[in-house]
Amino acid sequence: MAANNPLLQSKWKYLLLAVLLILLFLLSLFTLSPSMRSEFAFASQQKADEVNQPPADSNEKAKQKQEEPEQKEPNRPEHKHRAFMERSRERERMVTGQIKARRVSDPNVLNAMLAVPRHAFVRPGDLARAYADHPLPIGLGQTISQPYIVGYMTEALKLRPDFKVLEIGTGSGYQAAVCAEIAREVYTIEIIEELAKSARERLKELGYPNVFVKAADGYFGWPQKGPFDAIIVTCVAGFVPPPLVEQLKPDGIMVTPLGSPFGPQRLVLITKDQKGEVRSKSLLSVRFVPMRGAITEGQEQLKK
Ligand code: SAH
């Protein structure tokens, strides 16, 4: 029998010894240090030349970061300021009686207007009229738009949570705040430095980390931050500044009043398709304060 063959018997002994030695080697590895243990476990899954790479886990995270920069948590308004708690009944009445009643129905817009404390955007003397159905003066000859117009224009933009919005005419900052409740980021430009400064401070105080205010002529847009998914213009001109059309993304939407500062004005919806083709549609009659700055030179030239 094979077991009685002395040659085979010694072969079995050597095999047993080799197995014992391997077991001993493995055991010594596992009893050394925890870090070596994990390295061994790691090495057993990796090719030899990959052993000194950083752990697979951190490698994966770095890769994900590069591939999905848009995935990072956006800065959202938190509504911690006491103004959000004040005058909520007045806001509800405004939304029901002025906005919903006139067929603005996008729930994002209605919720945004229920949230933003409009009374924090008017002058102290106008607190009692903050939610009334008309525009209000904000100083320096400018106005905060009628709530319905804010709701109507915001709905027309079809804002989504991942949108980057550009506004021309910050004024009080109210329209920017309404957009910032829905969109990811709002870039807003105001030509009157004093208004830009007070709007910036107000929005910071209220906790809108996703609104960025710049004192400049909005005619030129904000090319460094563009292109934009949506553009809203809240002062009237005879034509749309070409840089704004350029800074609109394909499939983007712009809402702007067009017309004469003292005569008839129409709110116009401008869309750009995937091929870059631009179309416009007249929406309704409006009344806005005039756009100033470079546009007036263009308008003068048009008159000649
Ligand atoms: N959206 C504002 C109201 C806008 S009133 C709000 O929610 O309160 C229009 C504003 O446009 C005014 O403050 C005016 O100073 C500003 N404006 C006029 N011409 C401008 C221009 N070329 N660039 C930027 N802002 C301009």
C-alpha cells in the first residue's frame, strides 16, 4: 500500500512540514500589528505593484469629487432670522389674494413668496404697506415691484433647484431673495452703488448665502459667472442688451420688460434653444423704472 512505502511516507512528512511553516508564517503576520494586518488583507486583494498606493477608499472619494463637482451641497437660505417668523399672516393673504388669485400656480413660487419676509425689504415707514398690491418706493427714485409682478416673472423663469440666475436691477433685493429660495445661485447687479450696498447687507443679515450682489452696469451682465440658466431684468429698456443674450445658456429663459420708460411697456419672454436660436414672446403690459448706463447710449443711437 502507498502509506507503507517509505519514500511516500517521507514525502508526506515534508508536505506536512511545509504546510505547518506556511501556517506559522501567516500566524506571525496576524499577531504583529493591526496596521500590518490590514495591509496584508489589502495586499491580498491588490496586485503587488499597487500595494503602496493610498487606500482604495480615499482614492474613490477623490475620483468622485473630480467627476461630480455639482454634487456638493448648495448653500441654502435657512430662515433663522426673526423676520421669517413675523407677519406670516400678511404673507399668506398676499399669496392667496394677489398671486394665486391671478393664476400664478407654481408651488415653488408660491412657497418662496410665503417664505421671503417682504417687510424686511421696504423702508421702515412702509412696513404697514409691505404686503399691499402695488410697488413701493425704496429711495433714490427706485421701487420694489408689485408682489404679483414678482410672482409672475419668477414663474415665467421656470426655475429649478440647480439653476444659476442673473438679475439686472437688484433694487431692494426682494426679487433676488425670491429666486434664491428656488434656484441654486443668484447673481444680481445694481447700478446705484448705495442700493447695491444696502441690498447686499440686508440679504446677508437675512441669511441668503446664495445671492451675490455687484454694483455695476447690468448692461454687460456678469460674464465671469455665466452662462446662466435664467436671466431676469427688472428695469425697462428699448432693446435687450446683447451681452445678456450671449450669457444665456442654450435652453435658457430670460424675462425682461421692453419699451419706453415713459410710454407703453411689455413684459417679454426670451428663449434660446439648443442651437442658440433666440425667440421672443410678449406676455403682458407692465410699468418699470428705466434702465440706465450704457443702454441709453445705444438708445440714443437708435433714435438718430
Ligand atoms: N428687483 C428690484 C426692483 C427693481 S427697481 C426689487 O426686487 O426690489 C429697478 C432697479 O434697476 C433700480 O434699483 C435701478 O437702480 C436698477 N438699474 C437701472 N439701470 C440699471 C443697470 N443698467 N444695471 C443695473 N441696475 C440698474
